[in-house]
Amino acid sequence: MTITTQDDLPLYGNFIDKKWQPALSGQTITLKNPSDGSDLALIARGSAEDIDLAVKAARKALSGPWGKMSATERGRIMQNIGQAVLKEIDLLTELEAKDVGKPLTQARADVIALARYLEFYGAAADKVHGETLPYQDGFTVMTIYEPQGVTGHIIPWNYPMQILGRSLGASLAMGNATVVKPAEEACLTILNFARIADEAGLPAGVLNVVTGLGLEAGAALSAHPDINHVSFTGSLRTGEAVQTAAAKHAVPVTLELGGKSPQIVFADADIDAALPYLVNAGIQNAGQTCSASSRILVQRDIYEDVVARMSERYKALIVGSALTDPSVGPVVSQRQKAIIDSYIELAKQDGLTIAAQGTLSSDAPKDGAYVLPTLIRDVPADHRLAQEEIFGPVQVIMPFDTEEEAIALANGTDYGLVCGVWTRDGARQMRMARSVQAGQVFVNNYGAAGGVELPFGGVKRSGHGREKGFEALYSFATLKTIAVWHG
């Protein structure tokens, strides 16, 4: 799967039609280790020509054994791949930690989640049923679900394995063939997953992986005329470009475009239970999480207490190299670090109060992309830090007085992905859950431990379509109605 260059760096080619091959241009991209800034590996710099080869291979697979395979057989292969992933958990964990900068504990959890997606969707493959519809006398009418065809998957750098699992798993379960374009910043686990899936018996052409720049390979995939569905997770700006390109061929798109997700803490909440979620949901994966809780809204009666207790937790956070398994690892790149640092500097320039920050480990490599987790208090609702997705370990905290004010603050951004509500009042729980604009609402928890089974997606500028759970299966299928006249 790899060769060694003169610089002793592993070189990864594209995986197309069951074969590893360099980019047709011969060009490569150098990956950096965000923990220390060192060169990590070389990947192929795929282009439109490589994407076209991959799409053709996927199209061919649909007319081969994969297209003729029963849903039960597909499911077995997927579950076998899930088990094979777990057998290589140590390798995948280390690669994800080096590539993304995730602490080892978080990287390992992502490997387990990838396997779980394959197990869940593999088991679901033969359980998507159509219906028989009552109609006029003399007709029997039924519906069936069919694969869409070739699906394209543009995967971001923050959770390569998890987002691959939830997107690819649903598509394969429905019988589609796929082309995956990983983020150029972090793709080593996806490339190794392609090898694992191949060795576990996935037929040729069913999974194709083309690496490269988003503006080249990613743009070519979303605009390809022979793609039948595009799944994209990433920034709002890039998502708009993907949807525009796909629209030229009337191709449906699933978009997950991030958020500015609040946790709302009422005075009657169990603060001891809430505190770990209030902090961890903002700093996990160095805050580079679409559903990160970047806004904490606290009822004024308990505001100072919550600020003080969150500050204590922030001061105890240690930032360091991913392989040391710290509280918080580096962000993915120096470019991302510069963006996050600019927001923290903006807070200082505007006179906002930094309530607390984490601590950089004494042994953290000097060239790593480290950002101190930062809690900023009393942020005005219309300030950029309260409105824009920072995508780093930065949380803002602000007070509210009434339930109505809390709803207005929660809904007062362009995003609507996730919301957390902390209150013991059962009626208020339901009022808040129904009133906030979000694709997921968690009451007295945040995230529900990931929940492969739980449909996930946003409203407003957080995107559209749903991933995870059974709902995702229908997104990757075409519903056909059959009406038989028999008199």
C-alpha cells in the first residue's frame, strides 16, 4: 500500500478499483504532524482525472457482484469490515493521533465508533422495507427502496473515521458504490481503512479513495456528472460551493455545515452533573467539532457560581502532544491555530474578560499547533465571538434572566445544529426542546454518548439532510412506486 521515498516518508497513493496508484499528475502533498510540525507522510495530489477514474470504477462495480448481491450478504461484509477495524485499533489510533492531533483516548474512541457504524449499518442493510399501499380496486401498489448509484463523500479533517463511518456505512448498506475524498490535512486512517475493507472482502470498485486538495479533487467530485448523491461535512462556504456544483446535474446533497451550539443552564439544574458536559463539549478534539458547545447560557441567579466552577476546570486542562494523551491536543495545523488565535486576540482588543485558560505542558514541542483552551465571560450576544464558529477550544459564557430570553439567545445565530438544556422542570424541558432551533436537543446531557442510532443534522445554516440512524439509509436510497393493474 505504501512505498518509501528518499526522505524516508511513507507515500500513499489513491485507492481506485481495488488498486493503489499514484496521482495521474505524479504530484504529492506533504502531511504535517500538528503535535511537533514534522513531516508525517506524502499523499497523492489527485485531480479531476483521478476522480473520473474512481467514478468509473464505482459505476462498473454496480453492474458487477456488488450490484447483484443480496442485502444480507452486503451486511455481512460490512460487519466483517467492522471487526477488521477493531483488530487494527492500535495502528488506527496512533495514525489518527499523529495526523489530526487527537489525544490517544479520543482517537481510540473514534476507531471504536467507526467499527460501530459498520456494525450498525451492516445489520440494518436487510431491514429497509417498502410498503404495500391501499389503492383503487384492481391495483396492487407497492414501494421499494433502491440504491441511488454512485455516491460521493467529502470528509473533513476533524473526525475522519467517525464521519467516514456514518456517511459511507449508510451508503454501502443501501447498495451504492462510493468515491471518498478525504481532507488533505488528515487522511491516513481513511487510506488505511480502504486497505482493511479490501482485505475484508469488499468487491472491487465499491470503495474508491482519492486524496488531494479540496479545490481540485473535492470540487471535481461534487461537480462530476455521473455522481448520484454528494455527502459533505465542512465549512459553510465550501458547502455552498459543493451544493452549487451538484445542482448543475440535479444531484441531491447532504450538508452538515457546523454550528454555534448552546448549552442552556437554568437555576434549578444539577450543576455538579452539568459541569463536565459544559466544559468537555467545548474542548473535545481541541474544540474542532461541528457540534461543539461553544456558547454557555446561564441563568443569572447561578451565573457567577458556574463561571467560577468552569474556570477551575479550565485551569486544570493540560495542552500537549497527542501521543502523551493530554486533556487537549494541538489543533490540526498552524493555519487553524492562527485563525483561533485571532479570535482570542479580538476578545482582548474589545475588552472582553478572559475568565480562565488551560496550561501548555512543559514538554509540548515548540513547533506544535497549540492553542490554550479559553473561557470568555460576559460576551454580548451580537459579538463575533458569540455569532461565528471559531472551531477551536474557545467557549463564551453569558447570562440570561428569563426562559424567553434564553430561547432568543439560543436561536440568535445563523446556525442550528445542537442544543443542550439543563433543568429539573419537566414542563420547561419540553418547552425548551420544542422552541430551540436545532437538529438535536439534549436534556440534562449533551451528545448522548455519540449515539450511532440518533439522526444527526442541522437547520438554518447548519445544513440539511440527516446522517446517523435509520434516517440516513433513506437519504442514500431512491424510493420507487410500482402500481400493478390486475383487474
